[in-house]
Amino acid sequence: MNLSKWKPLCSLALVLSLATPPLLAKSINLPFPQDYKTVYEYLDMGEFSELASIAEMQIKKGGKVDPKWYEYLAIAKLHDDLNKDAFKAFTPARTAARMQPNNAHALSTLALVLCFMQKFDVAIDLARKACVKDPKDGRNHAILAYSMALMDQGDPVAAEEMKIARKLSPGDLDVNFVDDIYSTNTAQDKGIDAALARWLKYRPKSAYVYFRLCDFHKDTHEDNKSVTEALKALEINPGFEAPARVLARTYYERKQWQKGVDLLTSVLKHKSGTYHTHGRLGQFYAELNQPQKAIEHLNIAIKLIVPESDPNKFYKSARKIEKNNLYFYTTWWQARAAEYAKAGQVDKGVSSLSDLLSVLPDNSLAMYTRSQVFMRAKKYEQALRDLNALVIMDPDVPEWYKAKIDVLKKMGKNVEAAKVQKEHFAVEKYGSKN
């Protein structure tokens, strides 16, 4: 485990009312989604959550529900990069396909969901049916190609199907989206470039394609290009959180804390914000040594991840949280505890971390953060106790030894610190103290 890039960010839970959201400026105006054309206008602008909310409201009305709303909900969930969850897309996609067994678009939507769920054989069968029912829609062929490639990357039929898709529907958003992820999965860098260039050619005012470009350049470590594309996406839709998240990550890596605050504050003028935005904003305020503002946004992030829980008590069923969400939940919880200590509320910081460790006793980062909170309060015996436990728990992490040396020196135990220094040297050089 390498902690060189990890920093505790923020502090304890401050009871924050989310009942009255602020009035937000509407970033863009979109038509009511009535058909596939208008649905893809939402995708172009990156308004996945708004599309999902409209579909959910139509479904909740009750009575006889138009099956299109189930498919629109699935499409929104499929494309939402910030909250992507194929399992949440599966039920509405399956409902739409069952209600419209002759709707090729609905069948291929379900096939794509199944691809993300790694149910490749079923996805292939559905995509083939979609191609038979509507052979002139390139989207069906693209999803069939992707399904086949996931099953067997060397399948020559998959490559042929993707060629058909490009020829039939070169400007279709989903054809280029699927071609992009197809090329990524088959390690065809030129294919990714071509898919994104074609997407941009046919949809030059799409904030979504600029986000895909900025994310692609970030992955290939071309940060300047990533920044440029992110800013283009935000110029089209200033409330689009996905490119803002990528751009904020670059600002954080460059230690441009105020730029990060300005960016995310601007986004929040248009949207109430996901936990990604509030959590990162909390990080920026922590780096700017503004603990109260950091606490405020980390509270919101924590509440958004597990809305049913008490933000002051670590969620007892945390292990049941989806893995990625659990990572952020524990990260923001630890960050908030560190900020409480920074704000002079050490006992709250310690209590918060102890609460986390009572549920997740194997969380070494939480224990490390608690040791640092004890250090800040000059409670060296308690800090040493945690660091000793960490060395036993995971003896190959150099940071534990560095922190332990620091504590021992502050306690005046220089001889013992020198012994630990030798262990630290061995771990740094050989990866193990043995």
C-alpha cells in the first residue's frame, strides 16, 4: 500500500440540513424527453441525472406506464459516468424490453446493460435479435460487436459488425460511444481516436464528447489536452459535473487549490452537486486551511453517499455499501475527522475515527489518521499505540515507520527511534523489514 499521495482531508460530522436545497441557476434548457432524438439531447449535454429524474417521475405516476420511460431511465443510468451502476440500469432495461419485445432499440439497450454486467452470452443473443428486427440501425450492430468482443477479443465477426455500425450510423451517439469502449477493450488506440473524432464531427456541440475526450487525455497523461477539452465541455454546459471532476483532479495534482474551489463553486451554481463534487471541494478547502468550509462540504458528501444514515455515526452496515461508494464514504469520513482536529475539536476527530474503526477495524488509513490526530493534540502515547498496531497489521508500509520515528523523537525516546529507523530503511530498500 503506497500512501505517498494520500492526505487526510477533513473533520467530524457537522449536522447539516439538506432539506432545503439552494435555488440553482438552470445551466441549459432542454425539451421534455419524448422520443429517442430528445433523449439523446440530454446525453449530449451530460444531463444524465435530469433525464433519469424525469423518467422516474413518469414511472412513479402509476397507472399504465409508457414502456419508453423504463428504457430512458436505463439509458440515463448507462451513460452517467459519476453514478454508473449497471445493476440499477438492468431492471428498467429488462422491463422496457419485456413490454416491447419487437422494439430493437429497447432490446439492444438491455444487451448493452448486460455487457456491463458481464452477461455476454445473453447480450449477444439480444443484440442479434435487435439486428434482425432493425438491420439498418447501426446501434444494434455496434452493441452486437461489443458483446462479441467482450466474449472473445479476437472474434473477426465482431470487427465486421463494428464496421457495419460505423457505415450505417456514423453520427449516432451510441455507435460512437460503444465504438470508443469497444476499441478500449480491444486495445485499439487508433480506434478510440477515430470514434471520438467521428463523434465530434457529427455532434460538435456535444458537451458529452468533450468530456469523453478530456477523460481519455487524462488517462493517457496528456493533462494539458485534458484541461482544454474539459473547459470546452463546461463552456457548453457549465453544470456538467463529470468534466469538472476530471479537471478538479488535475488542479488537485497541480496543487492549484483556489482554482479547484473556483471551478467547483461555479458548478454548484447550476447543480446541487454529487458527493464527488462536494468531497473534492472539501479537499480543496482543507488544503487552503479552511477547516470549517471543508467540514461543511464533506458533511454533504457523506450524507449523499448514505442518505439514510446519521452523518455523525459511522454507518453500521458499511460493508454492504457498493465498493466504490464505500471507498469515498470512508475517505471523506477520515478527511472530516482530520479537519475537526485542525479546527481544534480533537475529541470529535478521535471519536469519529474510533466510530469508523469499530465497524471497519481493518481500515489502516483510518487508524493512521487517528494517530495523526493524536499527534496534533500531543497525545503521543495514544499515537504510538495506533502506529504499533499498524506495523503489526501491515509491516511493509514505510509511512508507518516514519510516523513512529517522529512520535518517538517527540517523546524523547531517541534510542528506540534509531532502531525503528533501521526497520524503515529496510522497508524502503527491500519492501520488507525482514
